[in-house]
Amino acid sequence: MPSRISPLAITAFTVTCAAGRGRDAFACALQSRTSGLRENDLPEWLLPCQVGRVSGIENAPLPAAWAEWESRNHRLAWMALNEDGFRERALAAIERYGAPRVALILGTSTSSIGETEHAYRELGADGRFVPAWQHRRVHETHALAAFVRQALQLRGPSMTIATACSSSAKVFASAQRLIQAGIVDAAIVGGADTLCGSVLYGFNALELVSREPCRPFDVARSGLSLGEAAGFALLESISVDKSALRLTGYGESADAHHMSAPHPQGLGAERAMREALARAGIAAGEVDYINLHGTASRQNDEVEAMLVARLFPASVHASSTKGWTGHTLGAAGIVEAVAALLAIERDLAPGTLNTRHLDPACGPQIRIDNAQRRVRVALSNSFGFGGNNCCLAFAAGAA
């Protein structure tokens, strides 16, 4: 097992998803158990299902200076950057350390592929993209990080992580290593993914999309609800603010058992969770809350439930928050990291929304109801295709 790491202060964080724009709105939705899921009303992709759609993206163009970056994904990222004063906090950090000393590490699964879909539907007579869709920078996986880098005028290392659903969880691990190595003094991490045809029809082709709101860990679960979201966090040395929430550990694995199915015993996921505990220097019994991957797919939920029952005592409160947001794919890691941070900040352990009868595979750790309880340590699981697993450990700051 790895050795304990030096924790990092999380001095700012924000999220925008179907359940709310900004931390307070998201926390309010969690507290009131108000879901952001709704019938799919995206006019171009009328697949009969529930989606976690963020309202207002269509009417929120980017500032004119960045018109060449126009895409649904970048609009959502820009919306998130401007919530909770995050952009101002990020710019202040850049001023403090210098633009070359702040890293940017973002996760995404599909980037702006929705714009690429539009471009292919409107090919010119010569079979090429028409001028309106020839925004070369938009049609690449690194587009999100390139856009945010320009928007914040960053000059430090800039990376995109695309490991499916674990993408914007793994950004925290990469940031910790960069800061620990002395390459940078701070890091802006996060991610964004938006709904598009490739997402909706791709997951439907895998027979993973439910027509009803997703019911994680329910005995009668019928698949996932897809969503979109963006979020960011600012990581700095703990000396900057000893009272700030902390990243205390991370664990990563790539078991490569199957392209889309988890290892039947959850061995890769278990390794990620054990490594997160080891780097945080804590035992399983010290964890108060776990935000589970919990997609509401039959096999993934069963394996994760067995894994949690095997590793943690009954006192741990574990749940999936995808009933609020939908599965936001490459943005799931940052969304659920924020949920874990809010659990610590507000002493709120969310339950599992829409779920009525837990699968017998679940142990006592997995809860349906919210609990107002003290949360000092929280974990967040993100498990991606191909066995790309990540677990993050967060903790409260000094009193």
C-alpha cells in the first residue's frame, strides 16, 4: 500500500448541474431531496428517458471574444466558472503564484462532440465541414482545458484526463502529484460533460438507459439516467488556509477486466479504495460518508454494494447521488466530490433518491434516507469503463 500523502487545502469549489447552479442550490436540492431529473426534452435527441439537463445553456452564449470556442460544453463550463465566485478566486490565486505556477487539470468524456455531430449532419457538397462548423479547436478532446486555460489566462501545465466516468475524479490525484513534486504551487481541477446524441444513443445501445428516473441500488433498478454538469476546485498548500476542507488521499486503478463491465469481485475498485485510505492515513471505520458511483445499472451496483459491505463497518453512511443529477459521465467525479465536500461542510449525509427497496446485495452501509450527522471524513467513488477506477478521500480542516 502507498504511504500517507501531505493533504491539500480546497480553497474554493463549485458545481453546476441539473440539481442546481452553485453550491448552495445543490446543497438545498440534496437537503430537500429535490431531483433535477426530467423527461428528455432535447429536441434533437428525443430518446424516451429521464435526463439531468441544465436549464438555460441554449440561451447563454459565450462572450463575443471567445466565439471560436462556442459549444454546449464550453457554455456549461463558463457558467460553472462564474458560480460561487470561483473565477475570482482562481484569478486571485494566479495573481498570487504567477500564471506559470498554477496547473489546470480537467476531465471530460466526450468534450464538445455534440458540435462535431452537428458538423457531420451539415457536411458540404464536397464532404467537408461547412465554414460555420470549422472551429478546429472545438473538435478535440483537449478543447475544454484549452478553453478554460484561455479564459483564465493560465500559463502553467494544462492537462485533459479522459478515462470515462472517473475522468474528473482522477484530476485531483494528478494535481496532488504536481504540487508535491514542486512543479506548481496550486492547481485548478474539475471537468465538464454535456448531453448529446453520442451519449444518449451510445448508452442506449448498451441497454443501460432507463425510461424512468434512475433508482441506484434498488432491487428493481432498470438502468441509468444521463446528465450533464460542470464543476471546479482550487487546490493549494494546507498552509494557505488550515481551516479549509482537505484532499487527504486518492486511489487509482485500471483493472482492464472488461470494456464496460466491472470486475465481478470489484478487485480494481477495492484497490482504489484501499489506496485512498492508505494515502489519507485512516482506517475504514474512520469514514463517515461515502458517495458511491451507484449508476443504477444492474451489474455495477451489485459489485459496488458487495465491495462496500466487505470493506466498511455498518456505521458508515453510503449513498449514490445520481438520482439528483443523473450520471454526468466525465463530470461525475467533480460533481460527486462536491457532494462529499458539502457533506463535510454542512454535516449532511445524503441518501439515495428514487430508490424504494434496496437490493439484498446491499449491506447496512447503503442508505435511502438523508441523515443530519457529523461528517469529518468522506470518500467519493468514480468507476469508469475499462476498469479505470478512482477513489478520493476528503476531510474537514482544523477547527
